[in-house]
Amino acid sequence: MSLKSKIEWTEASWNPITGCSKISDGCVNCYAARLAKRLKAMHNPRYINEFDVTVHEDLIDEPKKWKKPLKIFVNSMSDIFHDDVPDEIILRIFKTMNECPQHQFQVLTKRPERLAILNSMINWTNNIWLGVTVENNKYINRVDFLRECDAYIKFISAEPLLSELTDINLQNIDWIIVGGESGPGARNIDRKWVLDLLNKARKSNTAFFFKQWGELIKRKREDC
């Protein structure tokens, strides 16, 4: 839980769920798993289970206490649509979002198949943005699930971008976030991949946000 976030495209984080499991190529160097390990070593009670999926029911209503309007990243330390999270908990978390119209909630998932199952049960108020991660061509089908859901704003996180997204279709996608990988073991990003997505975004009138070149580009610049 943090009222300040180091993530450039949001202002705060809200973690009524912590923990996840690796599901795709972008998960290999998961920052959240590294952070959870460190927090457990620091005896943070929220991370006694380290990165096993854990529901913190006392935090589900937390945004109701925040009066100042905020952009809130939901579950920066988990995935709300993880198989180990009960439907009831997911729907309660969305209900809190419904009841906090002063905030803008940003939900990001790598599990849009479960999103599709729960879509009709969710009250998609206008303050809920829904995104999927697409790190390479293997996961472009996530965009199709996203396009079919009833979220007010739909976005893609192409971070870490691991290849050119040759076949991606940005039609009816409101926003795309692009970034290279950072941290230990960071994989490279190619300038051409970024420019290709920028051109695609311009053609589809999709807002484009470039977050970072990533760790390898940073190291190269420092060596100059």
C-alpha cells in the first residue's frame, strides 16, 4: 500500500492481494517477486508468505479513506485475475472501485481469459481502466480478450518489450505503455520495436506513453 508510486504512469498503489506466479516470458525477471522476497526478509507482515498469493481483506476498502483524487494502480504486487483469487474477492475489489468515483483505477493483467469469464459480473464504472501485458508476439491474443471486455478505458502494457509486436492491432485500444526491462538480468530492447509501436499508435489514435529504455540502454549510456 503506498500513496506514492515510483511507477511513472500512476500516482499510488493499492495491494489488497499480494503474490503471483510466473505465466509468460515477461515474468522471468519479475520485479514484484524480488521485492516480496526483500520485504519478507525485512519482516513486513504483508509478505510473511513471500510471493504466494495472499488476500489482505482489511485492505479491500482502503481507497475509501483517500479523499484526494488519485490514479491508483491496483495490485502492483499481484494479478487480480490469478486463479488462486476467489471470484468473491475479485468482485469485492471491483465494488470498492465502483464506490470510489473520485479515483481512477488502473488494473493490469496477464490473465485475460479469466477476465472474460468474470466480465459480465463486473460493474465497469467509468473510473476503471483495464490493461493487459503484451511483451512479445506470443501474447498478442490478450488484446482480443481486452477488446471484448466492457472496461471504460482499455490499455496495453508492452513492458518489458521483448520483441517487435508485428501483428498487434490497436483498434479500439485507448492507450499503450512501452518500456524496456530493468533490474538484474534485464533483456535488451530495440529502438525499431519502439518506433514501430509509436507509428501503429498514431495510425489508430491510441495514446502512447514511453516509460524507459531499460537497464541495458542505461548501462550503455553510463559507459559512454
